[in-house]
Amino acid sequence: MSMIKTFLFSAFISLVLSACSLEPVQPWDRDLLAQQRMQLVADPLEIYLDEHTYFSKEGSSGGQSVGGGGCGCN
């Protein structure tokens, strides 16, 4: 019984501590978070080229049980 109480207590403490991160972003902070340097990848051209490469590879790989690649031939 003591182990269950310990588990429930630690789960409760974890829940209480994680609820601190649910605070919404204030309107005056949104302009800072929306700046280009705050993006995961700051260069839009790099994002475009990475996505183009990804979709080109995915299109040419074909399905698992479907014949042909991404070229349209069966």
C-alpha cells in the first residue's frame, strides 16, 4: 500500500509542477517569438529545399505493395 501512495504522490507532484508550463504567451511577447531568429530553421530557402528533397524522395519510393515507383508507370 505504501508503494501505491508513493506513486500517487509523485504523480500528483509531477502534475502540479508540469501545470506551471501551461501559462499562455502574453501579446507583448508574441512579437519576440515570431522573429526570424527564433524559428527552428531561420533560412526559408533551406526549408524549401529540404521539403523539396523529402517529397521528391517520397514520390519516387512507391508504395509497399504497389508496383512501380513515383514515375506513374505500373
